[in-house]
Amino acid sequence: MRAHERLLLSVGSDKFTDEFKKVLLELDVPLKEFSEISGIPYSTLYKITNEKDFRVSTLKKIIGTVKSFEEDDSSEDKIALIAARPSLNKISKKRVEINGKTYLLKEYPASTLEECIVSAIYAEREGVKAIVCAPIVSTSIEKVVRIPVAVIIAEKNAFMEALEIVVSKI
């Protein structure tokens, strides 16, 4: 399910604020930058992230901005990174170039085996070309998807090595 759809489904519940924060993390967009792009005042967005009420017109702008980020991402080849949020937070790049081709890195935070499997299925449905994940979940993920899967071993250059392996399988 796409980010803007998740946001729309969370409207009217107490979960909109949490979902909005997750979307900002997934898009790797700070609140200030989102404010500049969307035209929504930073103070309004700050209030929304602190569970204050807002107008329907603000919701429309939020959804429209999230959709524009998703459309920008759709033209590039994507590689899914499935890991716990603390691990994903250490990744500073959103795009990586390997063998002369640029790939968009799409984060899928997961903290349980079930979440990893669900994330892998979502990633495949969203058109990612490959998945990078932890060794402990890779065999389960390989059973449910039809795209290449590479594992990341915790060492200094592990991230780049895993990306190179998965790109060679594409």
C-alpha cells in the first residue's frame, strides 16, 4: 500500500499523526523541507505532528505532496532495504550508483519476521527490483517473492557489498 493511501486510511483515527511521521521517515524528508515543498506552514505541520486538529485543505496538500514524492520515485529502479528502524536511520543515501546505474533505496522498517515478510511482499508489489535484508529473514523472504534477495552482514563495507550483489542479480 502506498504512503498516501495509508495516510488517507488513518484519517479520522488516532493513528494519523503516527502514520504521517512514518511517511516522513520513509520519504526521508525533514518536516521543514516538507513544509517548503507543500506550501504548508511549518508551524501547522508541527502542530499536526503533535496531534492537533487541522483543515481538510491541509490534508489535501499533505496527500498531494506525498503523492508527488511517490511519483518521483516511480521512474527509477528501486531496491528495498528491509531492516529495523535504527539500522535504516544509519543509511544516509537515498540513491546509490552501481555499475553506472543509479538506484533509489526504498526503506521498509520492520522489527519482526512477520513485518519483514509483509514488507517484502509490499516491496515487490511496488515494483522494486531487488531486496536487501538481514540473513535471518532472507530465506523466508526468498520463499514469498520472485525478485533477487541479498543479505547484509554487519561489517564496515557490508551495505555497499550487498547492493553490488543484488544489482548483479537484476
